[in-house]
Amino acid sequence: MDSTSQRIKNTQMNFIDYFLSKPSVYLLPGTWEKQPLIPHGHYLGLPPQGQLVAIILMLLTFVTGYGIYLAFGPAKENLTDPWDHDD
């Protein structure tokens, strides 16, 4: 074997040995220990008053949207005005 082919073979073996000798990630020390979380702030959520305000605003938005849908959407064909009937 000439020196070039020997070098290629050694390089291939070193490459294979390098990857085979590395332990898997789950075998590394510290992998299964509790790790510190990345800090994302410390928002604890809305207080009860804020939750109540948010629920009321969502209901108000839904009722308003539904009323607009009934007044101007496809359901408006079935609406009748009780004050426009002739007595």
C-alpha cells in the first residue's frame, strides 16, 4: 500500500473512531439533573379582578359581534320589526 492510500485509510478510521468514541447525549453527566430554565420573566398571570374584567370584555365583544352578524349578515332576512306592523 502506498502512503496516500494509507493516509486515506487512517483518516477514515480516525473519523469513524471519533464518532464511535463519543458517548450519546443521554449518557453525559448532568443530562438527567434538573437544569435551570431560561429566564422568561416572572409574570404570574392576571389577578382575580383582571380575570373578571377579561371575561366581561370577551362576552361583551362576542355579544356585540353576534348582534352585528344578526343585523347585517345573512340572518337579517328573517328579522322583522315588531313596530312596523299595521294595526
